Amino acid sequence: MTPLPLPDGPRAGRLAQTIAFHRDPLGWLRAQQRRYGPLFTVRLAIAGPAVVVTAPEAVGELLASDPLRARTGEARRRILGFVSPRSVLGADGGEHQAARARVAPVFAAVGASEERRAAIARLAERHAASWPRRRPTRLLPRTRAFADEVFARHVLGVREEARVLPLMRATRRMLWTPGYPPLPPPGEGAGLLGAAGERLFDRRAEPVRALLRAELEERADGGGDAPETLLDAFAALPTDAAVDQLIPLLMAGQEPPACALAWLLDRIARAGAAAEPFLDPAADDPAARERFVKETLRLRPPVHAVARRLREPLEVAGVTLPAGAGTLLPTVLLHRDPQAFPAPDLFAPERWLERPDERTYLPFGGGARRCVGEPLAHALIDCALPALARAARLSPVGRTPERMVVRGTVTAGRRSVLATAWPA
């Protein structure tokens, strides 16, 4: 049988497309959408061909396609080479369900625990107090360090104080890449480049693995029927299997929340009176804060796309895509769909008073693969964001928010979100 063709798309080479996408995902994808329509095929160096789907009516069907008609884990492994096929991020089918059942209660416990939420707020105040004053600083490394510590202490549940800072530093080294586009280790099917990237990543990851092994070996009895930390949840597994599943969670627990917090702090610094619910305890208005957060994450989603890899042919927006095709739902475009969000480039929190069509609003993904760490994200936004904003008292650097660039699967500021902190 003749294989089904992929939709048309840009003709530039894979490297050129990869650089253009990473340097300006919104601008480049918009240009392709104008030229090729709601479906077009891109060819990126680390993931191979992928059909970008921007038709709003196709979003729900693709989100619901996993696990029967598409696989998210396989799609992620082609982008992120270090994601274990046994982990909640890289597994599919029944193995994904088992992995998710293991970790979801831990994230739910973090989000629901008032004690941990209060501790997260105190930790945010301490971090913000250490930021340099009266000169520009890059927010993303600061929010990343904060997210690292929250994850190590309150999600992983590291018991040994002497291991917290070494684990944070080792994680940072494991994930560090220079410049833009800062590419992750190549994923599955990347040939010699993938093999070289895998060796480099394994070497960088070994200090993290050693620290995790030491923690796990102290938890031989497990965490009981309702473990409250990831280390307790994985204690009953063989150590190497547990470490393989924890490594991707370290990345997922650090990068997207750190990017979201940096974008939110930048918007608070620019928003004037609209930011008062975050800055002034007397002006606290949970509903106004929620609208502000939703609008910021609409314009600056921390993850650039939702990926699926088709197991069988699937009709999408009137086109039948072949089995094996990779698909991307680009949040950076879908969040600016003019039918759902009139004047889509305008920051307008009040639009959420009118209940806009949220089919294309995917800050946490959707379907069976909706972000398992969403309760943690809400805890950080509810508790840490006001604490950081009040302690740092930021002013923006530059008249407009920085252009989004792509780092692996997340969007970051071109200059890592520059701002100036002032004495509170």
C-alpha cells in the first residue's frame, strides 16, 4: 500500500527549521500557518517530521486520541532522549497508567497540604530576599533555583539536608545547555547525534543518580499506603528502575514551573494596578489573580506544544494522517486563536470574565496525559508567586516582554526574562 502523504510544509532543511523554530516559535509558526493553512508539516532536527495542527476543531480529538489511537510517551521520547519509557512522561498504555497512579497522589498531596504550601511561601521569601537589588537580573535562573529546591524538599522529599544543595546543583548541571537554540539530548532515532547526546547526558546525570540512589536506599521499607513524597512512592521498586523514572520528573518538575513563574513575575512588573492582588495583601482578590494568571499563561505558555504519535490513520481537520505520524498541538498558536480570543496579542485579564472558548487553552495539556504536576503548579502560583513578587518588588527591563524562545519542550525569554529588583 502507498503510504498516506503528510501535509505540505516549509522546504528549508531540518537544521534551518530547527533554528528558526527555537529562536522564535510564535513568529515562525504563524508564518507557516499563513502560508500552508491549519495543518502543515515541519521537520525538526531532534524529532523528525511532525504535523502541526492549528485547527481548533481538531484539538479535542487529538487530546483524546491517547492511548487507543496515539501515543504521547513515544512522541516525547523522540524529542527528549533522556525520558525513560517506564516513566510517567515516557510510558504508554498500561505502563503509563501504572506510573501515573504511583506519582499523582504525591503531587495532589503537595497541592493540598497547608503545611507544605506555607513552607513553599517561606522558601519563596528567602529566595527573593537573596536576589540582587537595583540592577538587572535574569529571573529564569532565580525561579529555576527556587523550583529546584521546592522539588527536592517537598516533592522528592530529600531527608538529608546535606544532599539538598548538591542535588540542586547536579540537576542544574544535568540539564544545562548553552545559548539558543539550547537543544536537549537528541531523542530516539537521531542516529550518531543521538548516541553522542545520550552519552553526554548519562555522564552529566550520574551525580544525580548517585544522590537519588543514596536517598532510596534509606527508604527500604517504602512510604506506606499513601506516600507523600516521590522517594517514598518509588522506594519499593528496584533502585535503578526507580532512578530511571525519577530523572524525567526532576526535569518536568523544574523547567515548566520555573518558566511560568518567570513569565508571571515579568507580567506583574509591567501590569500596574492589575498586579495589586499579588503585591498588596489588603487588595487580595483570588478571582482577579486567577484571571491574571490565566491571561499570562495564555500569552506565554510554559510548554510550547502537546505532542502525539499516531498508532493508526486518523482524520484531522479533513485530512487523513498516516499511522506513525507525529503531531503537535502548538500552544503558542492555539492560545492566540482569534476566534476564541479576540485581539489575541493583547494582555486583557478581563476577557476571562466572559468565559472564552477554552478548547484551545492548554497550559497543562489535556486528555489522559494532562500534566500530572498541575497541583504543584497551582501551589506555586497561589503561594510562591505573591511571596516572590512582594519580596522582590520588580520593575521590567525593556518596554515589552521578551520574545519567546524554545528550550527543549518549554518556552523561555530570549534573555532569560530580565528585571530589576528593589528593596521592599
